[in-house]
Amino acid sequence: MVLTEAPRPLFFVGSGLLVLTMLAGVLVGPAAISGEDLFRALIQPYWSLATDESAIGGQSDWQTVVIWQVRLPRVLTGAMVGAALAVSGAVLQGLFRNPLASPSVLGVASGASLGAVLAIFFGLAASQIWALPLFAFIGALLTLFVVYGIATHGGHTPVATLLLAGIAAGAFNVAMSSFVLAVALENWEVGKSIVYWTMGGLEGRTWDHVLLIGPVLGLGLALVMAYPRDLDALLLGEIQAASVGVDVVRTRLVLLLVTAMLTAAAVAVAGGIGFIGLVVPHIVRLLSGPHHRWLLPLSALTGALVLVAADLALRLLFAANEIPLGVVTAAMGAPFFLFLLLRQRGLMSL
Amino acid sequence: MESLEPHQTQSDQAVPAFLRTRGLGMDFGNGPVLHGVDLDLNRGEIVGLVGPNGTGKTTLLCLLMGMLRPTVGRVWVAGRPVAALSRRRLARNMALVPQDLEIGFAFRVREVVAMGRYPYLGRFRVPGHEDLAAIDEAMSLTDVQALADRTIDTLSGGERQRVLIARAIAQQTPVVLLDEVTANLDLSHQLEVMELAVQMAAAGQLVLAAIHDLTMASRYCNRLLLLAEGRLRADGPVRRVLTADHLQRFFRVEARIDDAPAGAGLIITPRLSSAKPWPTPTSQNVGI
């Protein structure tokens, strides 16, 4: 595009850091793995790995198995969850011209959580690997339709009503999740798995998780990248966007569905991971400017980087305890967000 | 510039007006805001939309743009019902310059002007020579080239308004709607904006400007629409609309109307007609 230069350095640095962090994510862990092991594992195709019993003493050594079966799916899942959440946040903030918008604000994330919690509670998640993601999708979509339906009147969806409805629906979802959890605590194992799932994490993620979120992320990115100009125009307000030809109602519906889908997939594979969707787009906007053409892919890249880095930090610093990833992202994200708020108020510039 | 082919519809005229409404009414649920508005506006006109606050001027502009669906009545642009046109087709026919717009995002001026090319660009197409030429021309007409690389959130109100007008010019539409665009401008920029409207009309565009400044309206518009209490009260040449009687009935002012020197419209000197004497405080209601 002649009008806006691509922020190439940001893409190069971001991609480079992401690759390095992902490599570190594969190397670091309780079982020592060397760079040589990694190289050997990566040149060996996945499908040539011996599985289960035959692995021991087969053509695959244990490092290769750990890399392919444990570390890679974990790092890839983390990267894709981070990307999905960050892109959702960037889209929602543009769609509502509201820097506070994020998948959690519209109640979509807690809807997905409630669906997942119900799947665990009824024991479906334990028997069927697809039950939890499916329930998360249903929860996210139901919440979205209720919130959007309540806020829409006569073809118009006032942003304030939408955000309020989202907050109310989110509160309801959280209350229901807590209720289910309280009931579930009678059975310690179920209760514990709900608690851990709610706090979010990438522990024990497999290729099934990668295969679940991968296509959703690919489709979601392809769809949102068809709308950067519409999102730019929407930043000038609904009426301005409509006056230059943006079909505001349809754009909003399509993008809301896409963000619900991305959020549900992220929540389904990694549980509740907060602040990525809120903070990452802000960081990227500070560096790249408001253009969605660059903001969306850079948010995906940065979201992936931040989540993989957070997971890595977790494994390096707290190897002994099982600290959930959602705790780390919130603990890092919340102060950063407060810092951004202070900066905007001009207090830090003194 | 692409516009729709006018075609004959059931009409009381031989050639229907470019922008036309019949029986247009709007009710948001608390009684009608607009009622029975019939308009026939043609290209080449500068039409001023005047009336007291809260009489439905902005609602009328929104209905004309197809952003609101009227409760009753219809709008046609270039012979086609507005309700049947896609937003993109509408945006190739009508551009809107808003009242005042706070833009808190760091878009550069050139990029905001470029948004006017949206209705001509495919989803994945980048602007071509024609688009860049339209953007440059619009920026030079509104005198914002010097600001091209500034970000919009650093501009003054007047500069921002000119950028938004440039955006509407880049949109190259037969109809341009201006919603109180001079309200935040200093004198010289007010005049510049109105002169631009004259140029647009001379180039065959229909300019419909909601405007509070009656002196400015009388000077630059060749036709006025007076909207009051949701109804179109007068429609015609400036001197037939801006009468002492109309100002008394609809604006609640007693006004003296004089010819401005050098044919520069009218000078209106208003005085509140319902002016009541100030209540004198009595010892009882002081210090409540």
C-alpha cells in the first residue's frame, strides 16, 4: 500500500523473537534436552515415530519422543492460544472503539469457560476429548447471541448497551461456573480438575489440542484480515464508517462471530488466560499505529510470543510448583495495563 | 465518478429530482420526530437546512443517507430507492461530513482522506493512481496538504473539520451532506468551507448543509429548507424562507432582516420575543 508503510522491522523482530522463544520452550523442561537432540528430532518426521510400547528400544530415542509428544504440542498450542486471544482483543477494541473491549468483557470468554466447566462436571470431558471444546464453543456462542440480541434494537447495537450486557452476562457465567464448582467440590477430583482448568494452562497439551485450535486460528485470521479497512473506518465512528460505505451491521456480526470462535477455541484448549486479549493489542498499537492491516497480524505474532514466553518463564522460575499460566499472564498483564493507563493520563511523563 | 442511472418511477414530475423523499416520517417510539417530509433536490444546488435545535435535522440527514430506516415514506437517490441500495452503492452517491468528530487514534491526515475511497476499493485492492489522484486533489482543494503526514489527533478542530471535508470530496459523490460543518471554524475557515460548497455545486454536486448560522446560510445557499417541530415549514429561495414571520413562529425571535452590503445575503438581528423580565429576588427565596 502506497499510503502506509509496512512496519517491516516490527515483523522481523517479532518473528525472530517468536522463533527463538519457541525453540527455548522446546529445550527447557524437567528432562534435559540439547540442541543436538532437538535438531535430530526435528529432521525426523512425526509419522515415523514409533508409538507407545514400541517406542522403548524402537528407532526413536526418548528425547525425540519428549520433543514431539510433549514439548512441541505445548509450545504450539501456547503460541496459537496467544495469537487467537490477542487478535480477538484487537478486533473487539476496533469494532467498539473502546480500549477496554476484550473477549472477557463481552462475556464470551466466561461463556466458553462455563461450557467447559459443565463438560468437566458431567464427566463428558474425561470420556470424550471433543466434548470440552464443543461445550466451550456452545457457551461462547450462546453468550454472544444473548448479549448481542439484548443489545440490538431496530438494527442498531449501541456500544454502551452491548458492553453492559456483556458485563452482566459475564457475571452470570462466572456465577454459574462457581455454582457448578461448589457442587463439584463434593467430589474432590472433579472439583480439582475444574479449578485447574479454570486457572488456565498448557500442561499436558497434545496434538489433539493443536489440531483443534490450528484450523480455527487459520480461518479466523483469514476472515479478520479481510476487514482491516472496515475496522479502520469504524475507528472514526459508526456513522462515518457507514457514510464511506461500510456495512456496519454485517461487519460487526461477522467479526463478532469470528472473535467468539477464536476465544472459544483458545479457552477450550488452555482454560482461562486473562489479559492477553486486553494488553497485547495496546502494546502493538503503541509501536505500529492504529492500522488494522498491520495491527491484526502483529497482535497475533505478539500474543503468541507473550504466551510462549510466559509459559517458559513459568517453567524456569516455578519448576517445582504447579502455578497455572493464567496466574502468570494476569500477574504480568494487569500491572502493565495499569502502567498504560497512567501513561495515558500523562502522570508518568512528569 | 460513477452514479446510478436515473429511471422513471411513479412521480408527479417529468424528471424526478436527484434526491427525493415522499411522506418521510420517523418515530423512535416517543412520538414522531419527523412528519410528512417531501423533498425534491437537484444537482448543482446548495441547499441550507435550517431550524431550531432538536427539530430533526440530523435525523433527516440520517434518513437521506439510509442510516435510519424511516417509519413511513421513502427516499430515492438517482431514481433508486435508498432502502434497496447497498452501503457501498450509497457511499458512491452520498458523502457526509459530520458535525465534529473527536478522533483519538493516530491516523495520518492522508489516511483519513483516503478512507473516502473505500466505496471504490475491493476488499483486497490497494488504492490505484485514480484513487491517489482523487486524494491529492481533495487535499489541495481543502488546503490540508501541509498536514498530510500529521496525525489527526494532533490537529485543531478547524483543521480536523477540513480533513473530513477533504475525505468527503475524495469520495466523489453527486450528493454531499454537511452537518453543521462551520460550527467549530473561525471566520476565514467558515468562508473557505462555504466557498468550497459553492465550487462543489458549480461542479454539479448537490450540497445539502444543515446550518445554524442564518446569515451564512442566506449568503451561500440558493435554497433553504426550514424544519421545525419535525415538519418541513418552508422550502424555497432564501428571502421567502427567512422572513420575520417564520423567525417569529419557529425560532421564537423577533427579527429585523436587512440586506447585507454587496449582495452578501441577509443580516438578521434577532431579539427574544418571549423575553420575560428577570424575577426580582424577595427576602423569602433568597438563601434557600
